[in-house]
Amino acid sequence: MSNYKYTEEYDAEHTASISKDYLHILQALGENPGREGLLKTPERAAKMMQYLTSGGCEKPAEILRSAMFKDPYQQMVVVKDIELYSLCEHHLLPFYGKAHIAYIPNGHIVGLSKIPRVVDAFSRRLQVQERLTQEILHCIQDTLEPIGVAVVIEASHLCMQMRGIQKQNSVTTTSAFTGEFLKDATRKEFISLISTKLH
């Protein structure tokens, strides 16, 4: 017998309430929640949903402010291939992919790990890709006040792949730009950098 025990902390009252709702959903689907494989499913699903929507409790701007540093650097800073996982608010199915983000500092730079953390904070909410793209962009622009920001997201949506039109190889790309990235030459440089494998 294994002594392995994995622990997570969740609000007990919320978990119990959401678990009860999942129990009713399983029953409504004609399942038997009493069978072995489903005994703990309502609780697992309740904890999963709390985790996947936990970004609503985070303050992305504060994440950036926690590691802002004065610096004269004014060239493009690119963080690409940031993995993201989110839930489509229309069907509660995942969409997943990569975010590519750049900014041109204007007196302040930010710790590089904070940009992926901002992506996570906005992704762990009920979302649509279009809004996610804009929220990341505006958070960085409003907090760092850089010369410009660029955000491109490429994602696959299970609501298109598992149901509905069932196009398994479709990828959705969204983009948003501010400041210097509204200029064609700067935007082309950014697109070139995120399209090139340098390693």
C-alpha cells in the first residue's frame, strides 16, 4: 500500500458547494456517481475549476510592479513561446497555445519571469482569446508605460476540435499593438523575431 499523499489547499466551503453541483451534473448525464471511478470526481472537478479560474484573484499589474527596475535600455525586449492554458467561457473547454510578447522600455525594465506570470494570471480565468490578448497588452502598457507593446497569441481551441466543426488542426492567431509597434518596420521586426528559431 502506498504512503504517497498529495495535498492542495482550497476553500472548503466553496469546494463542497461546487462538488455538490458536479454531483448533480453527473446524475443528470445518467452517470452513477456511486461507482468507483466517479466517487471522488465531483471534488476533483471542483478543485480543478477553482485552480483554472484562480487568476481572477491575482493582480497582474502588481506582479509587474514587484520587479520593475530603472534602466536606460530602449531596445526591443521579446519573450516568446510562453505556454498558456485557459478555459473558453462559451463552452468551458480548454484552449491552449503560446503567447509572444515584446515591449520597448521607457525608463523601466521588468523581471523577465513576470511577463509569463501575467499571462498565467489572465489565462486562469473564463476567457476568450481576443480579450486575453488585449488584457495582457493593456496591463503591460499601463503598468510599465513603455514606448510600445506587442502581443501575439496562437492557440488551439477544443471547442472547435472536440465538438461543433471538429477541425483538429485549426489554430487561431490574435494580435494587439501599441506605440512604436504600430509602425510597420517595428512590427515586422517583432514578427521576424518570434518566427525565427535562434536556438
